[in-house]
Amino acid sequence: MTAEYRPPERPHVEAHPTGKRLAVLTLTALGVVYGDIGTSPLYTMKEAFSKPEYGLQVDHATVYGFLSLVLWSLILVVSVKYIVFILRADNKGEGGILAMLALLLRSEQLDARKRTILIALGLFGAGLLYGDGIITPAMSVLGAMEGLEVASTRFHAFIVPLSVGIIAGLFLMQRHGTHRVGAFFGPLMLVWFFTIGALGLVEVVHNPSVLVAINPAWGLHFFVTLGPKGFIALGAVVLAVTGAEALYADMGHFGSRPIRTAWFWFVLPALVLNYFGQGSLLLRDASAVENPFFLLAPRALLYPMIAIATAAAIIASQALISGAFSLTQQCIQLGYSPRLTVVHTSAREFGQIYVPEVNGALAVGTILVVLGFRSTSALGAAYGIAVTGTMAITSILYFAICTDRWQMPVGRALALTALFLSVDIAFLGANVIKIVHGGWVPLLLGILLFVMMTSWKRGRDILRERVTDIALPLETFLEDINRKSPVRVSGTAVFMTSESAGVPVVLLHHLKHNKVLHETVILLSITTDDVPEVPRAERVRIEALGQGFFRVIAHYGFMESADVKEVLQKCRDSGIAARPLHTSYYLGREQLIPCRGPWKKDGLSMNIVRKKLFAIMSRNALSATEYFQLPPNRVVELGTQMEF
């Protein structure tokens, strides 16, 4: 007898953990969530005071002003915007820009025009996050390796090769999953934050006058004194808050309370002490501008600091890479990406996945970025655009959630969003002028991915319309079966279809060519709802159609992977004969033929260029057999040509 299949339950993070559990989750969040923002001291001060385009002089007023802007950016952007407000906009515990978009799309208050605008913003923001996933590993690893120049100028020629080697090794390790090394991330980042905080504290003790920069008046004085240069310098200030989006995106893994605890008790104090320590060092020794972060460390600790910085950079990179994998899974489930290989790398930890195609693309992109820019100074412009663009889009989506989902008074929501956007747009404006210096990289990537995602979604919608147009009504088909009584053979046939109405084309082809039907026929549709996960009790809906036919609709959330074995077990529990060794799966594979002239129906349109792009993406999509992990020796594929 075949063992009954029972899929593992997804572990849920407690809403209000306390005591030891809170400590464990806080330590884990420290390693996963704060790797990116935690490594920003590697390059922020160096970028600001060493690049000629900023023109910042190392004097008391300028240093105090810059430190004040960094401090209040951390407070306003991270502490207030993300920690206090954005973390509240969870989609049943899940965060991230696509989770926020899915939450919005469930609102009945949205009209078609507003819905289209929000979808476009959300998808472009997702594209920018992929750009962040390429730039962050390059920026973090280069920043760590540049510490070698402080030890000796002879190491300059080895910085890029070493960075490429570390990045290549990092991406090669992804297939093994992060669960084996994840236990070390938290303790390592705890050591990192303690170290950078301690180094900064030592320098601040030597020159406590630097603490006057806590006064926001120094930030205002910075703008008044420097004028346009002060505004342009915001392009360097924003580097201090890179990684803030990770707070929201990783909320589903840890919950909001551990993320808040880690920020206020560990990350924020360590970052502020280190930045103020670097500022104090610059005022004491202006030549330290070449790399103030590593020059904070005593000479004897330089190499250990480089080693710790490299480990922190790898952790920061890992967080963004894993985030790109999760983002891809959400895109697939929400219908904005073709099927790709999704490998679950841990049997115990939900959400730890590996997507080989995305991993390869990120690896190539990151290495090309390192070889093209070769330093954190050159790469800073590209980094700023990706981060500020995503932040501004998040603020706009948050406004829509406040008004459409939470029914917050428009005036109150507008005032709050205006505060957020005033900072976001200022940062974005300061980075726009750097587009020609590298900011075009994430913008181009965001545009390309936006076109691909929207083309795929639009193409699938058009095909769905085409299938609906030619589909035979189920009642007519069953009447025909009753009248003609085709030969029925033993066993079960599962016809997988994306439509939950009408007769699947593959079933009509099968009956037309083979002249037989199985005793039991299951019409299986797998749909993705705009929620992170669907309760197991509500997942499968079975409808008996008569004459051995059953309509089965399985619902999954955008953070879940469809499990056909689970669905068939539900069918068996309901009395449907669907034994694994006596079940065959019938799949349709369309050969798409793009036709000139736009398709126009029910508001859908698509030009020939996007049609061809969609056809290429469709040909290269993972087959349903592989994606749903169907037994290959039980699968029959029937092809059909379709013009669109």
C-alpha cells in the first residue's frame, strides 16, 4: 500500500515573541535583515569626502553637517518610515513590495486606472530590487576588499580579481542553500556591529565635540552653506540607509518585533557610533579621507577587520540574493514571470529556496558590474538610484494602502506620505544627476524587467481569452459524452488547465486522436490568490460533474509552491480513485505564432514586438512537468498551435 502523503506544515513566526524566543529571532534577524545597511559604513563617508563631484571639504561645519544628515536619515527613513509605519502594512505577515501590491489588489475601492498605475509602480519597484540584488554584492565585497589598500598600495591590483573570486564563490554556494550557514549569520553580524560600534566609540571619546552633530540645525546649516553642492551630497547620504527595504521584505521570516528590537538595541547605536567615529577621525586627520572606516582600526587589527568586513559583505550579499529568489517566486505565483526552477533547500525552514536561472543571471550581472566599475566610488551612483527609486515607490503604495485598505482620512495619509516622499524625492533627485555616471544600470534593468513582466502577464491574459473563445462549454461536452459513450479505460487521467471553466483543449485533442477516456477524469486548475498562503482546509475545492468527471481547483498563496501530490491526496480522501501508479497526467504545450497587428479585446492590447518577446519567454519557460514535479513516466504532452 502506498504511504499516504501529508505535506509539511509551514512554521509561522509568533506575532509577539518574548524571552528566549525573542532573543533567538532578534539574533537571526540581525544576520539576515541588517547585513546590507550594516556594511554601509564601509563606503558612505569615503564616498562623500573623497569624490570630487561632491566637493566636500574636511572642516568642522561640513563634517558636522554631513553626520547630522546621516543620523536624521537613519531616524526618519529607517526608524520612523520603515520600522514604525511600513512594517504595519503586512499581507498576513508577509512584507515586500509585491506583497504590498498583492494586498492593494484585493481592495474593491480601486478603479481600473488606479489599479493599472499601482501595478506599474509595483512591478518597476520589483525590477529595481533585482538591480539592488546585483549591485549590493558588488558594492559590499568591493568595499571590504578596498581595505587592503590601507594595508599596502601593492594590493590595489588584486582588489578586483579577489572581489570577482569571492562573488563567484558566493553564487556557486547558493545551490547548497543558506540553512547550513544561516546559524552563523546572526553571531557574525553581532560581532560586526559590536566591533564597528566599539571602534567608533573609541574615536568619539577622544573627540566628544563631534556629538554636537546630533542637533539637526547642523544639517540645515550644511544646505545653507553649500547650496547646490549640499543637495548633490545627498547622493552620498543615501548610502547610509541602503538596505532599509530588507526590513520590510524579510518581515515574514521573523515578524516585526524582532526586527524592531534588533534595530533599536544593536544596529542603530552601532551605526551612529561608527559614523561619528569616522567624522571625528577626519577632523583629527584629514588624510584619513582615503578610507576612514578601516583607518579607525589600529594597525594591528587591520587584517582581522578586513576579514570581518568580508564576512559581513558576504552576509549582506546573501540577504539580497535570497531576497531575489523570494521575489522571483512571488512573480511566478502572481503571474508576472514564466515558470522557473524553484528548489527548496531546507526541509525545516520555509522560504529558503534556490532559483538556478536567477542565480546565474545575478552572478553574471554582479561580476560584470565589478569589472565595469572596479571601485565603490564609481559604483555609488548606480547603487543610489536603485535604492531611492524603490523607497519612493514604497511610499506611494503605502499611501494607497492607508486610503484604500485602512480607510484612513485622506488628509492624514497625505501628510504622512508627504513627509516620507519629501525625503525620498530629495534623495532620488540628488541621484538623478548621476545617471550618466552609472545610475543608468539599475534603471535599464528595471525597465527591461518591467517590460518582460508586463509582457508575460498580458500575453497569458490574451491566451486565456483565446482559449475561452474556442473552449467548448462543459455541459455540451458531457452531453456529447453521454450520447456517444466513448470507450472508457481503467485508471485516472488528470488534465491540467489554467482555466477553471469550459473543457481543456488538451482533453479535446486527446479524445479526438485516441478515441478513449479514462474511467476517472480530473480537470485540475491551480490558482494563486493575492495572499501569502491559503489555509490547508480551504485549499482544494472538488466538484463532481457526473460520468466520472471531477473539477478540482487548488488555491495557493503567492509565497507557496503548488503541490500536486497534496491535491491528489485530497482527491483520494474525498473518495476519488487517483492512485499514483494508475494516474496519468495530460498537459498541453502551445506553439505560439505571433501575428502582426495588435490584439485588442476587453482592454487587452499587445504589439508585435511584445508578442515575440512573450513567445520567446514561453518557449524557454520550465515545463509544467518539471515545475509541478510530476512523474515524467506518467505524463503525456499534446501540442497545439495558437495564433495571437
